[in-house]
Amino acid sequence: MWARNGVSFNQMPAQADIIVSSPDSTEVKLVVEAKLKPRDLRETERQLKNFMLQLRCPLGLVVSPERLWVYFEFNIEGLIKFHLPSTGGGVAFENAVQAWLEDLSNDTARSQVHDPKLREIVNHYILPAIETGIVRAAGPR
């Protein structure tokens, strides 16, 4: 039995099929859910993400015989300019995230992304989507 953040693993319900941990600590580096036939992908994703949060694990995978889904978690403290207002916090945060996405097309905003893995994801996936698309709210705010 070993513990992470005060939670012992033999008492925690299994929420991942495979765990990759550091050889010299209890740090969990990767959690994997292997599904032969993923029937409810949303529920599988929800459980995996909750498990990642519980273990403070930055990387999760859902693997089926045909597909691989990758879930990353990054510390972005200070990256999105947002201060919680007294009212309308959810809308204000959505606006701040949208402004950050819109600003990613300039070098100054991209240079504020210090994590190399996050910078790679921004440059290879997020930025091309933004540059070839339109950033807008999905619904009324």
C-alpha cells in the first residue's frame, strides 16, 4: 500500500487501468484507461480526469483498439489575465480565456507560455486552429 496526497491506493476505487509513477517517489506521471469497446466515452473521460486531479497527474490517456485520446493538465497560473469580480465570474473568466486565445497570434502572448510541452501544444494544435478559424463564444454571454 502506498499513498499520494493522503489517499491510499488500496482504498481508492480503481479509476485507471495503468499508472506510470516515478521510480524514486510516489509522483504519478501518467494514468491510462484501456477500453476494448468504449461505450460511454464521456463517463470514461470524466472518471479519468477526476483520477488525474486526485493524483495531481499531468497526463492521461484513453486507449481503444482504434483510437488514442490524450489529456494534459498544465499549471497556467498567471497566463490568463483574470481577477474574480464580485458578480458574473463565469462570464468574466470565459471572456478572459477568449481574449487569451485571440492574443495567441502575437509573439508576446506566446512568449508568456513557459512550459515547453504546453508551448508545443499551443504552437502545433491551438495556434493553427485559431489562425485558420474564428474565436467566438459558443453561446450568449
